[in-house]
Amino acid sequence: MSESSNISPISHIKSSFKLTLAIETSCDDTSVALVRSDGEVIYLLSSNQDLLHLPYGGVVPEIASRNHTLSLLPLIDHLLKLNNITSDNIDVISVTNRPGLVGSLLVGLVTAKTLSVLWKTPIIGVNHLEGHLLAPWLKDEKYRPQIELQKAFPSLVLAVSGGHTHLCEINGIGQYKILGQTVDDAAGEALDKFAKELGLGFPGGAKLDQWARQGDPTAYQFPKGLKNQGLNFSFSGTKASGLRQLEKMSTEEINFEIHNLSASFEKDVIDVLYEKLELAMSLKPYKSVAITGGVSANTYLRLKADQLSKSSKIPVLIPPLKYCTDNAAMIGLAGLMNFINGKVDDQSLAPRPRSYDSDFIVSAK
Ligand code: KG4
Ligand code: ZN
């Protein structure tokens, strides 16, 4: 279980900001948070299921939903008690209801709807990707975005994780234009698959990153998907080529070459992400740029983002890892922003494997 406390528990009650209890259970992380409408994260509490899915080499939906059932209520209970919060202090319950694994979403949703009835508190369903897109504007004692959310638009955000690879333009809350997305595998999915075949377990993106640090990124070349072809991404060719390379090698050879293989594969995936980000930046004058999602933990990507931050005239936001990977704080911020804009849901709110068509504008290819 990971915990992250930021400000004195009761100071927010005196403030005029709205407070949300946020719940995220769209995949395999059970996460709850208290977030204030200025983006301040009062407390974030998450329980990770990686070890439970490790033997299967991927997320097993039934195991994920069963463990959300076991973890969620104790986490909420702990969160409220630790912060001396009662239902009276909570203005709205924010819960991820799309997109994701339906069985997993259902656990968060049923819990949120029950609390909404019991506490007579409004509920708002949040799109998980909207959460990732707004995560760079969360705040705490150690992290402050260089530009306020309301002043940051139009903003260009690269959201890259095990489930998404999206280049988005944000023009306001609820105004998200997808400029580019993957046509096949997500970047994290490709990294995880290659890492798994290298024997690094699942999800192996972080391990691959560690091994890559001592490797030569030019030792092997894998094709870069859709290079120089617009803002969409493709990683299936890079992945297939990487796996073919491993098939040609013995286990001893792979073990001997593991650093070079990791560094080369990582470079080809990350370089494409970065090239497309730079291309999108050159097409329009943005007021800010942000990188988010689990893959943004990658050392090489962060290095490139740091360089961009130094050379760019506009703020480049790279939030701390706890706000990049799946977490309830980002769901809280997205929920509150929509709530303040007048949106609210009711007991008919249902889990959905996909986004609503109206959630995003997809720009013409
Ligand atoms: O955002 P996230 O926690 O969950 C999803 O929404 O998918 O992202 C998880 C992804 C996994 O593919 C994982 O391997 C990858 O992020 N990841 C990394 C690193 N840390 C996590 N990929 C590359 N380098 C890392 N350091
Ligand atoms: Zn995610």
C-alpha cells in the first residue's frame, strides 16, 4: 500500500474550496484520494496488485475485480479516519466509470453509488483518460505545476501508459481533441511484452528501464512505427521485430546482451513518442506541454522532457510518478472540474469499457 499525505488534514475544511472523495478501480490498482478544487491533493492512498497478476504475465480481470472488492472499503475507511473527514465535509464523490475493465469499474462504481445514497452526496462519473490528461495540474507540498490549469490552454499533453498512447490538445475542461493515438499496441504494452520475453516479469517496463541504463541503445535497431507519418503511433511492428530478434537468440545470448537489448528497444519506442510530441508542438503555438501516464516514469523519456523543458519557451509539466501512474487523485481533479462546471450524475451511472463518443474530439487523420 502506498500513502501520500500532503497538507494538514483539517486546513481544507476552513477553505472555500470544494472537496471530493475520489475512487479509481479501472484496471488493477485500487486507489482513493481526497482532493480539493484548487488541485491540492490532501491525501492519496493506493493498493497495487502487481504481485497477484505476476504469475499470469498480465492483468487477469477476475483477480483484479475480486481484489478491488477486498481493498476498496478498508482504503476509504482508512483515508477518512486518517484525515478526520466525515461525509459532511465531502462535496462530491468522483469515480472512474469509463473506459476500463467492466468488472473492476463496477466495484468502484457500486461503492461510490452506495456512499452517494448513504451520505446524500452528489456523484460524478469520470473518464480515466481525462484524469491522466489533468494529472499534471495536481498540487502538493513538493510539486506545483509551473502554470495554473486555467491559464494553461491550449495545452498539449502526451498520455502514455500500458493502456493508452494519446497526444491530446486541451482547450478547456471537457474540450479534449485527440491529435494522435496508437493504431495498435500502447507504448507500455510493447515495452511490457518485450520485457516479459527478456525474462523481466510483468509489468516489466520499469525493469527494462533499469537494465537499459547500462546498455548501448544503438546495438540493435528495431523499426519505428509510423515514423514521419503524422501524429498517430504504431508499436506492433517494433514489438514484432523485437520478439523476432529474441527468437533468434539463445537464453545465454539474451542474458549476455540484456542491457543492449533493453536500451535499444526502449530507445526506439521512446524516440517515436518524443518525435511526435515535438511535431505536434511545431504545428500550433501551445501555452503549455505536459507528459503523463506510467511510461512517463521512464528515465530516458524524462531526460528528453527535462531537455525540452530547458529549451522550450513554454512550461513543460512533468508530474511526479505517483500522479502519472493510475491514481485516484487525478480522478478527483477531473471530477471536481466537471462538477464545478455544473455536471453531475445519478444512480443510473454505469460502467463502460469505452469512452463516450462525446468525451473527445478525434482530429481527422
Ligand atoms: O499508468 P499506468 O500505471 O497504468 C495504465 O494505465 O496502464 O502505466 C503502467 C505502464 C506499464 O506498461 C509499465 O511497464 C509502464 O507504465 N512503466 C514504465 C516505467 N514504469 C512504468 N515504462 C517505462 N519505463 C518505466 N520506468
Ligand atoms: Zn491509466
